[in-house]
Amino acid sequence: MPKLSDRVGTFTDSVIRRMTRISDEYDAINLSQGFPDFDPPREITDALAKAAKEGPHQYSITFGAENFREALARKHGKAIGRTVNPETEIVVTCGGTEAMMAAMMTVCNPGDKVVVFSPFYENYGADAILSGAEPIYVPLVPPEFHFDEKVLEDAFKQGVKAIIVCNPSNPCGKVFTRDELLSIGRLAEKYDAFIITDEVYEHIIYKPYVHVPMAGLPGMYERTITCSSLSKTYSITGWRLGYLTGPEEVIESAKKVHDFLTVGAASPLQEAATAGLNFGPEYYENMQQMYTEKREYFLKGLDEIGIAHTVPQGSYFVLVDISRYLENEMFAGYTDMEFCEWMIKNIGVAAVPGSSFFKEDVNHLIRLHFAREKSTLKEALHRLGKMELLLTEGKTPEI
């Protein structure tokens, strides 16, 4: 067999999706990969049933069905305070994953440098490699996950082409403040770099925090490429509907990249999801309240067990500190990956090892999510509570 490409040897498969496969194998409660166990809004599923009967069933325009783009333009335009042209400033993608990949391939040449905050969503490293770019990692410092502006500027001084900003952040749940975004914007202007934002969790925010779209800040629209999706906002992660928005010159080029990556997103799903894009503000207020209640319930449960954790400002992820378990002789020499595998097999709860999100040597954190029904979270907390009993009983874990 001829030799495979060098690039495929420089990154692993998705650790998040790997944990889901192991979770399924052992019938564990999957708090690793972030998708809900409850249904999408009825208006959207009713629209899907109608589309299944009446269509469309053939290709839409490659960069998105007209009514879907128009609804996206209205929604995004309202968020950033300007008119967005659905013909020239939006391209519909197969999920937020393709949106980010298309953005990277549109703006980056092989050898270009891209700033990535650490911790980061694991796809960003692979996206950089696949687009031929070199990531430069800048740490977000816990517990608030602030960044040092001087450290960030030192990164920009290396001649970066773009910076990726995930807001709210996966995995740490950080919501960037307006002042932080303005700081990033000033550096992007000073060093003439693009800003690629991942705003998938824009509507999952916990008071008093507020989502500030980078593209809506003064002078930022012309250098900002916004990536988002409908997956989390409308609980339709399996529909794989995402989009890119930005200045015409960028989006017209991104259309070409998208066309040859995937041709287009599913037509009947675009038709059905348009119903969600036309929801009024009460939908987003109710969703925020729902996730606020889930966060409070789950974090209180972790506190009662005695498990240390972060407090997310946005998204539905929480980082759990497993230091006290790894320090126990039962787990001597364990990596966070091995601990997560042990949890699935012995506790019945799936998590993601934190090392997959950090450039730094971090082995004491795991990521859980709480986009689950209360009954599911209750059972997950019950199982997590068993870890304390197993420690006190001195049982030997098996991988």
C-alpha cells in the first residue's frame, strides 16, 4: 500500500466522539458528547413532518436555501445591529464543524499562524492542521479563565493571520466580556488579523453574563467571520445545520470552499429549521431559564457529593477536578483518559478527559455536560456519588 498523507499522523480521532462510542458499548449515561436527551421544539418537528411529505427533497442552492438564509440574516442582523445581506454575507454549512473548517481554509495559507485560546474545543487543532496553519496557544487562566493581554499580544507579534474565539467557550464555559473582546479587536486591527468566532452557545448564557457578538463591535464586522449552528439552540445536533456570516469578500470565497467540501446542507432540514429561526424572544428566554435550572441542579449535586468543579458562565459544560481521586493509591499512575474509561466501566457515567482540551500539561480535569432531563441528571449524580464509596471501600479499579 502506498504511504498515507503525513497530515493524518499529526492528530488523533476525536476524543469526545471516542468517549461516546465507549459509553454506548457499556450503556453508560453519556455526559461526554454534548447533545440533549430531550426533543426539539414541536414547531420544528411539525415543520419537518410537513417537509417530509411536501419537500423540498432535491438540492437547494449550494450556499443555502433562500428562505433559510433570509431568516438567518434577520436573526444575526438583529444581534449585531446591522443589515446582513442573505445573498452575499451568509453561507449555510453542514454544521458548525464545517463552518469553522471552511473559515480556516478561506483565510489561511499553508504556514500561516492562528491564535487559539487554551483550553479549546478539540476540533480547532485539527482544523489548523488540515488547513495547513500553525496554531499558537494562549492560556486562559482559571478559575475565571481570563487571558493576559500582554501574552496575547506576544502571540500576535509572531505574525498571525487569525485568532479563534469560542464565545461562550467550550469546554470551560467562559463568556468573554465586552472589554475583553474590544482588547482582542484592538490587537487584530493593530496586527491586521482576522477574528474567527465560534458562537454556537450564544443563547446558553447564565445571568448576569451577556453574550456580546464580536461582529457587532465598532469596526469589527469587516474582519470578523462568525461561525455558528442551530444544533444547541434548537436541540437538533443530528441535523448538522451551521452557517458562516461575515463581510462579502470573505463569504463569497467561503462559498467556493463550502461547495467543494460538502456541496450543501440537507434541503428538507433547512426548510424545517426555518421555523425555529423565526421564534420570538420568549423562546430564548425560556431556554435560558431551562438551562439555568439544569446548571443549578447539577452543580448543587456535585457540591453535595464533594466533587470540585468550575462554574460555567455559558454553555452546558462543567470541568470537574479529579485530583483527589488520582492521588489515591487506587488510581496510581492513571491518566485522565484512563480515569474516564474506568468511570464508564465501573460507575456508568461518561466524561471527556480534560487533556484533550489543553495545550498545557493538564491531567486533573474531566468535562461533563448537563444537557439532560432532570431524571437523567439525578441518576448520573447518584452514580457519581458511588466514587466516594469506592474510594472508602478500597476496591481496585480495572481498565
